[in-house]
Amino acid sequence: DPCDSPLFASCDKNHAFWKSPVTKAFVALLDNYERETGKAEVFTRTEKREMDEFLDLLVATPHMRFVLEYLQRHGRDARAKKLRSALDLKHLLFDLWFAPYRRFKPNDSSGFEHVFVGEESRGAITGLHNWVQFYLEEKKGNVNYLGW
């Protein structure tokens, strides 16, 4: 291990970020996935409700209202041009993030899983482009920051 310390030497768990309903809903999603590629995802009713609640909270934020307005004005993608409401944006985000696709076997991956949770393939982690998940996994001893 060429790095003497973890990536997150400190992180204030009392910061308002961690208390945000959006953050709490996001974190609740992180344990809903099979990390190993090639295993189809099967979601419980509770996990589906967590996805729905997260998206409801997310599209209600000022940031996502801005995204919706921006896409309505400047979107070049056919789907973006059809956005009329926060509900439309929610459906688009669901399709982009949560709709399963085939990586190695049918329904074994999704955009959300790859980007935010991370996937394991032949002992290597791919994706995991998310500091929240990296922090939580590092805290549990499941990932090791090697430096850069």
C-alpha cells in the first residue's frame, strides 16, 4: 500500500450534508445491489420504494429544478426535449440510473450501480465514481486508497 493514510482522514458525520433527506435516501440505496457482475439484480418492494422516494426527493430540489429548466431550454437529446415536469424528469432519471441492462448476464447492472455503488469483476472494482460510497466503504475497511 503506497499510501500511508486513508483518502478520508476525517469526515464530519454531523455535517448538514449527512442529515439531508436526499443524502439519507441516497445512502439507503447503496446496499440494494449485488456487487458481483454477472448476478441479476432482484429488488424487493422496499428497495423499489427507496428508489422512488430518492427520485421524488431529488427532483424536488432547487438544483434539479434548474436541471429541468436547462434541459427544457437547451436539451439536445430527444428525451430531454420532451420534459414537461418534474415527474417527466423523474422518469428519465429512473431510466438512466435504475433501468437494468446486461453487462455479463441479463439485468446484472445499471447506471446507478456502476457509477454510484461500484461493481466487482474478477476481483477488481469498476465504477464507484462516488465519494460518499468510497467514504462509507473505506470506513468499513472494504476499500483501500492506494494514492495517486
